[in-house]
Amino acid sequence: MRDSQAIRNIRVEDYPTRGSFQERIEFLLQFGILAPSTHNTQPWLFKVENNICKLHYDKARILPAADPKQRDLHISLGCCIENILTAAWVFKLSADVQYFDSKSDTLRAMLTFRDDPVKNINEKYLSTMQSRVNVRGFFDDLPIDTDILDGIELLEDNIELKIIINKKVIQEISSLSLDGITKAYGNDEFRNEIGTWVRNNFSGANDGMVGHSLRMSTLVSVVFPFMVKRVNLKNKVIEINKKQWETVPGVCVLSGEENIISWMKVGRLAERCMLLLENKGIRSSIFQAAIEFDYLQEGLKKLLKMKHLPQILFRVGYMTSIQNTFSRRLLVKERML
């Protein structure tokens, strides 16, 4: 087990300014692996050759029960791409991104880098990527404005972003989400899968969801993985989540087409939004329960009057008390092909 904080202590001065493209890209990948992923599966694999980074997905990290369409897997890859590109821009690099969606190949994106002395963004984004967490718990009783993401650069016209602050609408979104939890926990395969990916607080694993990051006590973190596989805990899970939803001041939803490439682009934009919000002190909490089932996804689309189906949902707001433990990460070298 490695210190979950240590892998995030990336020193800007260690960037190999005079190094080869391969050395510089491998440095940037340290930010890529900090992207969020479902159950912290970290489904990315990298292959770097000269100025090209190929991004593959890891078949061993597919979640058949929680993510049967592999939507969330590809959104996670998109988040990873956005982190890499954001870090690259800080160091005056740009990259052309080519996407792939072959069902017979794990290659999903190819990033071709070049020096770009004009391209540059605030170095603050580096520290934001290192310190950001997917928060769990109760939001502060503070409002947010619908203009919090004004100026965000959208990737293409068919990806729609909506910010909801109306309490009544948020309550309806909450109901859809709680319905999703009920359906998910009624599935033995889902419960077995989540039990496999939740780690107790003593675990030496560097992937999965360690109890601390879920705000679990040590005792609960030991019992939960075994209990959830054998008992339907939906009532307790719903009770906890219902109380949390009652404190949510805002919800961000991104919609797009139902295909691999669209999901990766949605992931990029979602990560771009979450980093911008974090820079403003606004926390985000990804919550996909209302999207994983077709009838709930359609219900959310209708509720929000969106052109395409919703693909990712995250709750947003100020949160003073956040978990003080980061989710762990596998090293870049452990994710190289």
C-alpha cells in the first residue's frame, strides 16, 4: 500500500523541460491517472512512442453489473484525457486527439503532442487536479448561481450542459436517483461487484474504494464488502443518500449521443467543468444512479427537456467537511503497455 497523498505530490519543477517528448508525456500522465473513475477502477492503459500517447482501456476493469454499456468506463477515459491535456497546456504543449471505437480493439484515443508556446493556462489547475476529490457527505447551506460555468468551452454542439438549482427539480432528480439505487441493489450481481471493489481501511490495494474515502468507519469498511454481497442493504443506502440529497444546492447534467466517442467527449467536458468548479471552491459529487437504467435516463431527459440522453450527473455545491483521505492510485508505470 502506498500513501494516497504521495502520488499526488507532483512537483512542477520536476517537469523535464529539456527532455524528450516521451519523457514529457510520461510526466503528464501523472495527472491523467488522477481522473475519477467508477468504483476507482482506473480503466486506462497507456502506450507512449515519441510524441504519441495511445490510450487503451483495460478489459479486466469492466464492470458488467454497474456499467453494462461501458458508458462510465469511457467517460472515465475522457476525464483522463482532459487531465492530460490540461497539464500539457500548462507546460506549453498541445495535442491533437483522435478517437477510436472499434469493438475488436481496446485502443480508444491517440494524442499527438507538439510544442505550443502560445498555449498556456493557469498553473493552478495542476494543484486542483492533485487536491480534488469526488466528495461524499452533506453540502453546506449555501446557494450557488447558474452562471458558475459561464465561459466554459464546449467540445461540440451535440453535448449539452445544464445546471439545475431549482429545489423542486433537484428533488425530482433525487427521486430518480433513489429509484436507481433500489433497482441496482436488488441485483445480486451488482451487490457482488460493488462488494468486490470496496476495500477495508487496512487494505493494501491501490485501486477500488477504500472505506475512508466513502466516509466509512474502520469497522464498517471491514463488514460492508461481505455484508453487501449477502444482504440487500438498499434501505440503509437510500436513507443515507436521501439525507445527502436534501442538502444539494445544484446539479450539473451533461447529455450526448449514446456511443463510445460521445461518452469520451462527455467525460472530457465533465472533467473540465469539475476542475473549473473546484478552482472556485465548489465541490462536485458524481452520482450516476439516475442514468444507469434506460427508463430513468429517459425520465431525466424528459424532466430536464434535453435534446439527447443524459450521460453524466454530478451534484455541486460548497462543502466544508470533506473526507480527509484520497482514493488511491496505481502508478503510471503500472498502467503502461
